[in-house]
Amino acid sequence: MRRRIPSTAALSAFEAAARHESFTRAADELHMTQSAVCRQIATLESGLGVELFRRTRRGVKLTAAGLAYGRRVAERLAALERDTLELMSTQGQGGVIELAVVPTFATHWLLPRIPAFQREHPHIQLNLHTRVRPFLFDDSGLDLALYAGDGHWPGCETRLLMPERLIAVCAPALIAPRKRITPEQLAALPLLQQTTRPHAWRRWFAAAGVDTDRSLQGPRYELFSMSVQAALLGLGVALVPDFAAEAELAAGRLIEPATSACESDRAYYLALPESQPASEAVQVFARWVMHR
């Protein structure tokens, strides 16, 4: 049976016109004439038997059907472009992996290890996408994820990668001329809070045996990298994963004012969607990352 798929030229013209709600701007983007865009869309509407645009004195406006179809067409064209670029970049060898990862973990833990992976598997290309919370893999274009959580992700197979060990860090000037302070003294300093770990300081003080009512007080930051930067600027004491502050501690730009640490209520996991079979490249990366 012949597939009922419109031409890519017509779909490209429609997607651009739908995005701009303008045949003129679509023509400029596609380096076509306005009349050519009009013909492509007219042909598409005729083949579908559905009106996608309403023509008005002020131009064109998407119909409800056109709006819904435009979103789907945009997703499919983007996926087709991604697959084409993938094939061109690998020349048909190895494979490409679309990996979702939390930003600070990617920057401070994963990226320093990527050169070793590339030396071992030069024909596999790893593309990184940042995600700070679990998401639906369906239609995301992503193959797997490295995320921080409790290990429960519906529709996914998860494997424990490593626990999250949180340490308190600050700029040396914040407690100067002292080199160390007690956890009780630390409780009196400005505390930098983490949006994604709202009770982290409470757990840290409990592990240190300190009872304080200040564990929830202080400015909140979305990313650990923001908290590290805020600590470097002397804004307060940050509670971050040990790997996130490793380089700054080694360089002396940050210090641990009180040597107490605790494991957070989260850990880092590898997540693979159960709804899609893992490619050979994904399986290779999964085995590799679990042994780092």
C-alpha cells in the first residue's frame, strides 16, 4: 500500500509558515518566493482535505487542526534532521547516543571521563542534554539518562551508579582568620540552600549532631554549580556533592570549614527506558559508565 506521506518540501513550507504564521516570513527563511510557499501549502491542504490556515485581510492564521498538525510535523522534521546529521557525522559507523544528564554531574563527573570513553570507542558519538528532573522518554529523542533520584522511575530500568555525598564548602575569607570551625559555629553562617535538595542542611546538621532552627534559611539555587559559584563569591556556605567542589578545594579557592559529611536522600542512577530497545552503542556506554 502506498504511504500517505506529503512531500518534505510541502511539510517544510508548512512548518515554517505555521511557526511564523506568515507565508512571507516562511518564504524568506526557506529562500523561496511567497507564491511558491502558498502553492506548497495549498497542495498540502488539498491532499489532506483539511484547511490548515484561515486567510484574512491581515494575513494567515492557523486553524485548530493546523496548530495541532504543525506541532507534530515540527517534531518529525526535527527528528529526521537529527537522524540525518547523525548519519553524516558517523558515516554509518558506530552510533550516536542521546544522553540526558543533570548539569553539575555532567560538568564535574562525566565530562572529565569522556576522553577515556572516546579513546576506547572512537566510533560512538555521545550527545549530552541537560535535565534536572525525570521526564518521559517517549518522543524525547533521548536514549538513556544519568540522574539523581531515589531509583524509582516509572517505565525505566534503573541501575545505581553512586551515592551522593554532600560536603559543606565556603570561601576561606568567610571564616578567616580561622581555618576550621565547629558545626555549631557553621550554623550561624549564611547557608546556601539547594532547590532540588530542600532538606539537605537538616540532614547534614543531624549527622553532625547539631540541633538548629536555621537549616531551612538562606537563598536558594537551582543548580549545584550555582551554589559552588556563590560560595566562591563569599555569599555563604554551600552544601554540594564532593565531586562538584573537588577542583576548587584542590586549588584552595574553597575549603571545608567543618569536616562533616552526609549522604543525601538521593543517589545517581543510570536510567534506560523499557519502551525502547537499547542500541549496541547504548549498551556499550551503559556497561562502560557503570564501571567508572
